[in-house]
Amino acid sequence: MVGLRPASDWRAFGLQGYPGFIFISNPFLQDSQSFWVRQCMKTYPQKPNVCNLDLHMSPTETEDIWGKSADILRSPPSGKREPKTLLEKLRWVTLGYHYNWDTKTYSANHCTPFPVDLHSLSRHIAAVCGFHGFNAEAGILNYYRSDSSLGIHVDESELDHTRPLLSFSFGQSAIFLLGGTRREDPPTAMYMHSGDVMVMSGSSRLLYHAVPRIVPAPKDDPSHPALETQGPGSGPDQGLTQNSTQEESALVERVSEEDWAVCSRYMQSSRVNMTVRQVLGPGQSFPETPHKRIDGSQTEGCHHGSLNGGSGAQKRRRSDSSDTVV
């Protein structure tokens, strides 16, 4: 399903002293990571989704980030120092309920439909981990270059903390620090390699965590094959399990060699992380007033199909002045 191996083949681990924390070592089928990388680079940054470039560029300038960057990234390096492409300037993209970095809130009048493919992937992994009925309503994509980091923080703005936080890692590896309920609690360090998935739930849902450093991906690790050497799949059903439905089979599609040439060059020195969360729990709702979507049209809420709308809630308890990718 959506590029995953059967759950019976997954290698999942808990962490002593951190109940509710689940680490899944690369559950993706061979070559299926390329689809999710392409989505993060080509599809998800498209309007009406929101990215960091929107803060200081006009809508027309950020209308087609991929199209304005792809030809340059496909070309062999000239050896000269060249200006960064828009893709290389990406630091974050928000999906569904868009996090407001100024007010530290989500709100019903700042949302776009959540991607169906990412919702299906998240819902499946959550269900395998025991969280049936998980609704992926908000996502933050962080784009790390080799010198990037993520400051210590807690993800707490969602109205329902009984639902897990899912984290997907692609590309270069990262050192991940998982702390406690207080900023000064000593953290446990671990590596996140390409394809690895983390689930923060239960008493681990509101723990401090950070990414202090990006490191090169491991070489010759059969459980984590080098992403840039995988290449596109062989057909539209590449990366699907035999039990996938027709609807699910349409979600993961073949990545063209032309697109992968751009993705593989970017990922040689970069990491992309997707965090997905549910904002509203059962019975929770937002003010029943008409809202405007980012495109200006009227809507009764943010949805991927039949999701409920949302309201503001405190996002992160910052202990550092920088909890965005820098």
C-alpha cells in the first residue's frame, strides 16, 4: 500500500523510558521512496500550499518553484559558484491546516485540502501502530541542507494530543534528539536514515526534540539503500503491495527519469522530513462561520475529502529562538 512493504515485514522498535515512541526502520519498498521525494519537491510546494518563499516573494514568483529550478538542477555542475535555485531556497512547506509562524497557531481560515496520497500513507502507518481512524489534517515539510538544523521544541498546537505525530525522513541522514517534558531533560540521540519513520504518541507525544545536525547517509547498508542511486520505478503500480485496492494503486506512480535527475542531484546533499498530525479529535470542532480558503473561495473547512474544519491552537512551545530549519 502506497509504497510500503507488508507490515509483517517491518522492523519496528520502542525505546526504553519513552512509552509511545515507535521507530520503524525503512518500511518502504525498493524504489518507492523516489515517489515521495518527487512529491515533496515537485507537487507539495505548488500553490495553494504555503512555503517560506511566500514570506518575501510575490505569488507569481513562487507559482512554479519546480519549473523555475529543474533545468538548472538537471545540468551538470559548472564548477563555478552559481545562485541558488528556488528549490534550493526552500526551507518549509505547510499542508492542510497551515501553521502560522507568527501567532504559533492553526486556524480554520488558513487551510487548503490535504494531499490524498500523503493522507493514505499516514493513515495506514497509524493504523498498523494501533491508531485506527487517524485523520492527517496538517503537515509540515522541512527541507534540510547539509548545514541545516532544527531547534529544540514541542509540537503541541493540535487540539487533540491523543493522536500520534508521524515523521518521515528521506535523503541524507540526521541526528535526532529525543528529550523529556522539560527543556533541560537530557536527550537520547539516534540516527534517522532515508525511509525511516517515527511515531510519537502517548506520553511521548509532547516531548522536546530537535535535529542538531545533518550527516551523510550510510554506505552499503542493505536496509537503507542510497536514495540517489535507486532511480524511478518500473510502472504506475511500482512500490505497491499485492493487497492494494484500485484507488490506492493510483496513488503511487512512476517517477520519470527526467524528474528523478532533478531529485537525485538535490538529495545528494539534502534531507526532506515530513511531519503529519491530526488537529481535531472526535467531537471537536471550530466556529461554524464561513471561512475563506487561501485561494479566496468560500469553504466550510479544510479537507482532503471529508475532513472537518479547524481553529487556532497553540503550535509549539519554543525553548529556542530557532525551531524552524535554518
